[in-house]
Amino acid sequence: MAARRSLGRRFRWLWAAYAVSAYGSGFGFGALPLIAVLVLDASPAEVSALSAVGPAVGALVALPLGPWVEFRRKRPVMVGMDLARFVVLLTIPIAYALGRLGFAQLLVVSAVVATAKIAFGAASGAYLKALVRPDDLLVANARFESTTWSAIALGPPLGGAAVGLFGPVATIVADAVSYLLSALGITAIGGREEHPRRGGGRRVRAGEVLDGWRHLLTHSGLRALYLNQLLVSGLIMATEPLLAVLLLGELGFPPWQYGLAFAVPCVGGLVGSRLASRVVARYGQHRIIRTVGTLRAIWLVGLAVVQPGVVGLATVIAVELAIIISMSLYNPVLATYRLEHTPRDRVVRTLTAWSIGSSATIAVLSALGGLFAAVTSPRTAILVAGLLILASPLLLPRRPGPGAARGADAHGDGRAQTMREFA
């Protein structure tokens, strides 16, 4: 029943803002590569560059933003990142209407959106920690997780239909407007947010840029979870383009079946996220991290044995469903643990470091997977990824991390101040 309790009006506004931007992003999923192909007749190399270069540049730009965001009010940063994405995405339909759209513009847009996404995610994590009580963090993260998976399930099919009806830039317009609505929702939260204080002046020091990684790698529990997450997310994401080649090319799946194979399992995201708070309350956080962290790694190898036809389609759906249920249950528990074990004055830098590391790992493993598939075959590359991921549970923490009680004592004064600010 804990998952149904109210977290307050301000959280509802934050959740609504997140939901509208998540659905907008789901609706516009894959829009930039699609425009590159349909409008600019881009080559495969250019499409690959668009998928890799923009996020890579965004990660580099976001690196020094961590300390900058850390010591500023989080809500204005979130609103600013939403408005930046609204403006930069809106340049695409304008340029398209004027006949001036170019590939370089798509690269710039991709980089700006990636930068804003990292900065927004880090600021929103810090803001959430201040907005809700510590014992409500898991419920809040589970609700965000549920929203994410429902947006992934519904958004891309609707976006594909919109492109067919209204043209290639229709989903970009919708995605841009969703960020504007998100900014308005965050503004409507209201309330006073205290300006974070820093010692030693207002300038960003060089060492502060690396403070996020320093915290992740010196905290035994976070270090284990960080390395595990890099390996798991990197290998899972590296198989996605390989699976597309296998299903659409070698096995001859029609596009609608390929879309169905990934849309249907997203229902599992609603199941897992709704179970998170209940299973943690019953079995404990550490046991869930160990058990579900292991379960999410054992299914990927099943994609290497997919065959043509209905049986093959059912196999993909079953494997993806198992992965998504495990991930959607695990992710909010991980996000809650990460916030609980990170000091309030280091949340933004820690989340920024986590996002940058994850993006870089996915890019590297995806590139290596593509090269290996070119030498062998997509099926062989998926099989190797599925076997490698079986080793990932060895990286999970074997015992609970440094006591939460110490973290609670360290942040007690700030928490009391937070309760006064948002009461």
C-alpha cells in the first residue's frame, strides 16, 4: 500500500512534468536519425555519427557543468535545460520549412539535447532528494520508472504513425512542446529553494569536476554498483542494433513484428516498478539488489537462439519481458540507494559522473559489438554479449554498503531545513 500514498502537491507537479517530457521523448524516439535518412538522405556512416558524436560531445560539455549545477538552485537549472531543449529542437522544423536543414544542424541539436539531458537528470535527482522524505524516495523513483516504461511502450508506435500522417518533423515538434510543458510544470511547483552554499569562493575548482567519480569509486557499495551497471547497461544496449540486423535482415521479420517485439515487453516495466517498494519492504534493499541484479543478467543470452517465425517472435518478447521486469524493479532500488549514500552537496556531481560513464561505456561496447559482428555475425556477437553479462553479478556488493545511519547523521540538519522549506 505504500506505493499508493500521496507524496504531496509539489511532487505531483514534478511527476507530471517528468511524465509529459517522457511521453514527448517516447513519441519522438529515433526522430533525428529518421530525419537524417528521409530528409537528408544520410549515409549509414552519417547516421552512426549522429547517434554517437552528439551524445559524446554532450557528455564532454556536461562534465564541467556538474560542479556548476551543484551549487545553484536546482529548479531554475531544470527549467533552463527544458527550455534549451525546446528551443534547439524547434530549430529543426523551422529550418525544414525554410529548406535550410542540414546534417551539421542535426549534430548540434543532438549534442545540446544530450548535454541538457545529463544536466537536467543530475539536478532533478538532487531536487528529488530535497523534495520528498527519505523513506519516500523508493516510492518516488518507482513512479518515475513506471512512467518511463509506459512512455517507451506507447510513444514510438504513436510517433511512427504521426510521421506517416504528418511528415518527418511532426514528432520533433511534439517533443519540443513537451519540454516547454515540462518547464511550466516545474515552475508551478512553487515554494522556496535555498541557494546551496560553497566554501572557498564561487569559482569551480578543477578537482570538483572529478568529485563525482571520487565519491563513486571510494564508496564500496556505490563502486560495486557503478561498475556492475556500466557492464550490464553497456552490454544490453550493445545488442540492440545487432538484434535489429538479425531480426530484420537475416531472419526476415517484418518491421511491424520488430516493433511489436519491443513494445509489448515494456508492459513488464509497469509490473516491476510497482513491485519495487513492496519487495524491498519484505526482503530488504540489499537482498533485492543482489537477487534482481543477478536475474536481469541471465536472460540476454536467450536472444542468440532466436529463430524465424512466430516462435522466434515469442522468444524475443519473452526474453525482453524478463529483462525489462528485472530492470524496472532493480532501477528504482538502485536510484534510491545511490541518493541515500550520496551527500547532498555532491549529488549533482555524482549523478553527472554516473551518466557520463554510462554513456561512454555504451558507446564503446556498441562500437566493439559492431566490429565483432562484422568479423563473425550478429548472432555470434549477441551470444558473446550474453555470456559476458553472466559475469556481472560478481561485481554486485556482497554485503550492505557503509551504514545509512552515518549518512543520515551527516545530513540531518539539511534534511530538517528541507522539511521546513517544502512543508
